[in-house]
Amino acid sequence: MADPLSFAVLSMTTSLAGLVMRGAAVAVDPSWCSAASLPGEAVNTWRSIWTLMRGRGGEENPLEASIKARLQKQVDAASERYERTGVTRSALAGTVTEIEVALKELSGDDATVLEAVRFPDRFEMYLRRRTAGRRRYVETTAEPFFDDLTRIVADEFIRLTPGSRGFDIAAFNQLLAGRDQLVAGQNQLLKGQAETRERLDKIVDSINNTRNTPPQSQTTPKRIHFGSRPTVTANFVSRAVESQLFNAIITRAEPKTVLTGMRGTGKTQLAAAIATKCEKEDWPLVAWINAASRKELVADLYELATRISTDTPKSTRPDIAIQRCLDAMSSADTTNRLFIFDNVDNFDDLKGLIPRGNGIRVILTTTRHLDWNSLGWSPIRVGTFQRDQSISILCERTDDTNRDAADQIAEVLGDLPVAVTQAATTARNERYTLSEYLDRLNSFPLATTIEKREGGNYPETVSTALWLACKTTVNIIKRKNPKQGRLAIQQISMLSLLAAPGVPIRWLEEDADRENAKKSLSALFNSSLCQTSTDNRKALIHRLQGRAFRENYLINEAEKEYILTSIIQTLENVVAHTSYNPPREREEMYDLIEQLSAIASQEYSQSLFTKPAMATILERTLRTALELGMYQAALTLVNSVAKASDTLGAGHPDILSSRKSLADAYLLEGQVEKAIALLEQNLKHSKTIPDTTHHNTQKLRNSFMSTLRAGGGINKVTTHHQQIQKDHPHTLGPDHTEIFASRNNLAGAYREAGRLDEAITLYQQNFVDTDYFLGPDHPYTLASRNNLANAYQEAGRLEDAITLYRQNLQDRTRLVGPNHPDTLATRNNLANAYRDAGKIEEAIPLLEQNLKDCIHILGPYHPHTLLSRNNLANAYQTAGRLDEAIPLLEQNLKDCIHILGPDNPDTLFTRDNFACAYQATGRLNEAITLLERNLKGCTRILGPHHPHTLNTRHRLADAYRTAGRIEEAEALFETPSDSEDDQDGTEEDPDQEAGD
């Protein structure tokens, strides 16, 4: 059988060749040529390509053959690499197909083709924009392959495009060899590349005048089905209310509809039914949002926003990303979009989060009885079954014609749909006649009465029927296999205590006896006691069913303790598992965070937080989330840490660590004040418990001071670190690692305060002591030597710095190898010192090697890779190689914004460097635009007095002066309104505290 991946690559090759041919057609067409304003040698080369690709009869196109050979080799290498990580060939083939479709769409867009011809070096940017929406159709595990494939295709186009920096003239001449169409001046093309670039840079951007139709935005995939909702059960009962709902949503297009009624009436099933219908009718967007709390609602909407707008940086705050998404939807000219907010408990939770716009329909499901009409919603009341419906269901599903017995059962159950259907299922599974089931129901001990949300109670027999359904289902499983019966109880217990919207199926199947666990769960699904979500990822139990189980089975303290221990073990296994597959690990971590966040808001799950192991689970979860860059997700656990803090104590070691991780997440998101507030809590509570007065308190002080430094509170930092230095020798001894850490922090504070000589003295002392007490190969010693070298470099003692950096590079290479991240960082430091010393020719090879190694080892988007690319660009700039520096800086800024967000300190630093490069080439207007944006960001994120803010202000003033804007330059140096006190203060009342 033919390999689908090979077929896909062949098709993609044809599409890429077609795009090149389309580019040639545009370049040689007189009506387009004037708009493109191409140099003569570029037009001649395009003309040769046009001739080469036409009129070959049945022969294989030589250009297409060349593309095929190169692409097949590169795709084979990449696909083999990803197959080793577990990505299937079908997933890889699907990825290639998405790129092929994007190339075809791009070929049909004259405006984009024209830009690609004019500015071929920007083609990767055009292609990434075009493929942004298609990336969402690719399996999660294949997304990195999609990114690599985009780059491979873009590089091949650039290689074949005259006027690009990567144009391979030798390969092109080889294709033309032996053909009469080879133009006489072709061999001079390489020589004229510099002139081509210069002339292209001077072209007046008239492209907008040539566009007849703007390119269609690709930021939104054509169809999005979002959320884990329950499947519509096989025995779903159609009712008049279903027609009423379908008429409101599909016929009348009501923008806001609310399904109200007590639990168990089938509101969620009705909503799931309309969602299924809309998906089958190809509505472009069907989203299922868990709305039991504001936190769950925001989490789902944030994830949806990142799905809809694929260019949303991962660092964008949820409220901002959601608002941007809602704004975009309100102005989009799209019809038929459905949002379902399931299980709304507090209507105020929806404030500011309800989508509006053309064709948008929103459905709420809720037990609340409000004056919905006055609130602007169209209410549909979902009540119980009609008596005839209840009788029909009971008789038909049990094959029993005793309508009188069915009538009595329906009467005692109040015709509640969930109770009636479970009664029918229990009677059928146990082979009871309806009379026998009625007797069983009446003789069974009455279960705890369940209260209704809006007052009153359900009939007592409702809880009994639901509990009886659980017992009989488990007994049936036990009779077939006792072990599966015990596992079924454990699985029902987990479903009733963990997140109500559902629990990952793989968690329920994780057991030493996995085969029996899978079979017991399948039996629960077959019994209709539990359901799967439509994406088959989660299992869920009706909220009333779960409550009946909890209040009748888990009242036994011994059983409850056993179940709590089982749940804790499951969570521990999840957090301890390392998949070595980043996409899979992120998915696992998202699921874990969702569960930990949900159980913190569910009153019946609170007993889990009495277990000390929960603090450890939270600590490990937060640490892993930060390692994976999941800062926003980590911050959803603030309430969970607070709950654990309330029950286990604010000074519990794992609570302290969890609070520190939350502070790190806030800091990485640029919310310094909230980070400081959390760490102040840590410092406060660490002093109130035994055994933390010395080592742990000092460690927390160091963390607090590092964060305070990031917030610009230099005066506070210096005072605190001086106190720490006084305390340490008396409490820890002179050779304790915390001595070295606090001395290093104090040196850093001195350095940021401009007291460089005092900083160097401390760094020197640290280096001598670590070398003496810990040995020359200890990580602290290597770090101390690096910090001292860095301070020497800042003080202008460059030869001293170079000597230390050289020794560090030699030692790190020997100890951890040439490809270790620490070795790469040391090589980078040495190169920067060479550059500062004017030895730029010695610096550039080191930086080029570092960038190559970082991309290979860490990947193209790792922070160290971004730093390496930035440093190489700076070196090129210093060497006068601006044409090589600017593309690197442009790529870096784009990646920083996408990965870190537009206001991350590293993004600000990168934008500043890019602006300087523009200014050096005389592109003042572009430089000023970047610097103005940077100054706003620096002032807001770092504060008006931070060294980087001051540096940016000076650079912007210099650019203004060069541009003749003297008054604007002078205005920059008026006294900033922010005072030191404003800068050092903390929020008096942070949004939420993690267990004060």
C-alpha cells in the first residue's frame, strides 16, 4: 500500500512549484512588473524560471524535480525524528497536507504573491501567517513538525527566489544547463545581490495600492468544536421542550437563551443535543463552557481564545486574551456560532464574559429562577416528564406492560427524568418486573433527602432510586468479577469527588490491574451510570447521581478514608509521571491543574485538602507548570494553595514552596507587586514555626529580595541583605551555601544600586570562599567565578573578565560537556566580553556556534536561543554587518512577542536592540516607533527609575534629536511623576492571597 506521507509530500512539492511559477508569472507580467519594481537582473532571472517551467510537454519539470528531491530528503529526516517520539505517520501526513492547502491558497492571492516576489526574505513570515489557522487542525503531537515544515518550505522558496539573500545561483545554473533560454548575464547575478538588496530597501511601499482584495485572515480556523461535554445518551427522550429550544436557536436565532429547572430534569442533555445538531450542520463554532464558577468559566474561555486567535502570545493575561477574542467576535461577519455555558450557579460570574455579535447564540443551563426576561434572556423551563412519558419509558425499557406499577414508580419519583431513567435501567439490569422494582424501592432503606437549589426537597425516593442504581450496578459487576466490582466503587467515588465536569478516563484506568480497571469502567458506561465526554477524554457522572453516592456510601468514615487515599495516590502518580513528550506532558498538567482548581471550589471535595500529601502535589504541580512555561495555568491554583494553607498551616514547607512558585508565576507575568505580596506572606509565616528561623527563613529572605529587586525596590533590597549578612554567620556558619547565596544577592543589590566597587568586593570574597570550602569544580564556585567576571566586565576590567570566562568555559566543557546549556551560557559570556574588548572577530565565531548549538539542543524558541540570536545580531552590528544583524533582530522580536508577550522584560530588551539597528541604518521613523513603545512598556513593567527604563529614555531622546524633534527630546527628561515610594510599595489588597 502506498505511503500516505510520501503522497502528501509529492502533492506539497507540486503546490510549492506552482507558487514559484505563479511568482514568475507575476514578475514577468508587465501589468505587475511596475508594481513589483524589481531590478533588471532579478526580472531576467524570473523570466528564465518562467521559461524553464513552461512548454516541456510530458517531461518532468526540472524545477519541480529539484524541489521534490530536496523536500523529500528534509521531510524524511524530520518525520523520522518525530516518529521516534511517538507521532504517527498519519498525523505527519495530515500536517503536510495542511501546508499544501496553505500554499495553494497563497498562490491564489495575487497581493501576497507580489509581496513574496518583492521581498522574498520575508516569505517565512507570510507563510506562517497563512498557516496560523491551519495549525489548529494538526494533532497536538505533530505541532512541532508543522513548525519545522513551515520553515523547510519557506527556506526552499527563498533558495529559489531571485533577489533573496539565500538565492542559490549555482543550483539554478545547474537547472538551466544545456537550455537555450539561459540568459547571457545570468552568471553575474550573484555579484549583483548587494545592489539588489539596496534597491529593494529603497522601494516605496506601494503594495497597498495594488491590492484589489485584502488577503483573507487565517487567524480563525474554519470550524472549532470546543470543550468536553457529555454525549447525548442512546436512550435520549425527545420532549416538547426540545422543539422549543431548537426553534429558539435555529429558527428564531435567539441571541440569549436560558434553560432553567431543578437538577435531574435533563437541561445539560438538551444543550448537548443542540450542540450536536449544530456540529452536524457545520456551524463554524460550537463551544461548551463549564460555568460552575467564575474561575472555571475564565479558564475555558481563555483556552478557547487561544484556539480562535492562534497568534495570541502564551504570556497574554487571560482577561486581556478573552476580551480581545470577544471584541473580535463581536465585529466578525460570521453566522451561526453557538456558546453553551453549562451549570451556571451565580449569574454575576458571567459579567463581561458573554459573547455578542452577528449570528452568535448563547445558551445557559442553570437551576436558578431569576426574572430572566428583565435580564434580557429568553427563558425555557425544563421540567419533569409528563406522566405518560414516564410510564412509556419504564414499560418499554423493561419490556413490562404493567402500566399501573409504572405509574406508581413515576409518582414516587416525581417524574424526575434522571430518576425515572435510572429506575428503568436498574429494573432491566436486575431483571425485575416493575412490581418487583416497586417493592424493592419501597423496602430499601430511605436515603438522605436531597435539597433543591431554590428551596424544598426532591421526593425521598429520588435519592433512594439513584443510590439503588449505584448499588445494583456495582453488585452486577461484582457477581461477574469481584475485583472489578471493588474497582467500580473506587471509580464511582473518584467521579463523585473530583471535578464535576469530568475526570480523565486514563486516570480511572490507572491501576496495578489495568485490564480489570478498563473492564469495570466499561461496565459503568454500559450501565448508563456514567457517561463519556464527546471527545472521549473524560468520564462523568450526573451531579445528582454523584451526590446520592457520596451521601449514602461515603458516610462511612473508613470507606471515605480509603477513597481519599486512593484519589491522593492517583494525583501523586500523575504529578510524578514524566512523559518525555512535551505536548503530552502539558496536556497532563492542564488536566491536573483543572482538577486541583475545581476541587478547591467544590464544598464536598474539601476533605482532600486535609491530607498533607495535597500540599506536596500542589508544590510539584506548580513547579512542573513553571518548567513547562504554563504561568497562566499555574495562577489558577491560587485558591487551591489557600485551601491547603487553611487546613495544613500557612507555614507548611510545601505551602511555602507553592506560594513561592505562584510568586514566580506572577513575576514572570510582570505582576511584580502580587509576587512581592506572596513572598512577604512566606517570610511572615516562616518565622512563626519551629525549625525555620535559621536555614529556611534565610532562603525565603533571599527569594523575597530577588523578587523585590525585580520590582525595582533597590533601597529595600540593600537594607534587607545587609541584615541577612549580619545574621548568617551566627546561625549557619561560614561555609553554608546560604551564606554564599545571600552574599551574592547583596552584591547584586549593590550592583543595581550603582555601588559596583562594593559589589566586586563581595563577589571576590564569594569566589575565594566557594573555591576554598566547596572546591574548584562545585557549581557554586563556577557560578561565583561567572558573577565576578560579569562584574569585572561591567566595571571595564575586560581582560580580568575574559580570563575568568575562559577558565569557566574550559571547566564547564570538561565537567558537563560542550553541549550542556551551562556551557552554552558560558561561551556566550566569553563572546560578549570579547566584543566589549573590541575583539569582535574572536566573538563572532563563538556566537555563531552558540546559536547553532542552541537551536539544535534547546529548540528555536527556547529563551537561551533567543538570547544567543540577539547577541549574535549585536556582534554583527558592532562589526558593521547590519544587513546580517537586522533579520536576526526581526526574527527575535517576533519570537519574543509570541512566546513571552509584548511587555516581557526580554521582549523590551530585544525591541530596544532592534530600534538601535534601525537607527544605525538611518531608518529613524521605524526606530522611534519601537523606542516609544518600549519606553511605555519599561515604565509600566519595570518602573520609571529602572536602569533599562532610563537607558530607553536616553535612546529615544537621541533618536528625536537626530530627527530634529528637539522639544520632544527635552520633554523626556522632565521629572517623572512616579516617586520612589510609589515604586517600592505593594498592593494593599491583592486580588487573592494564597493562604495568609
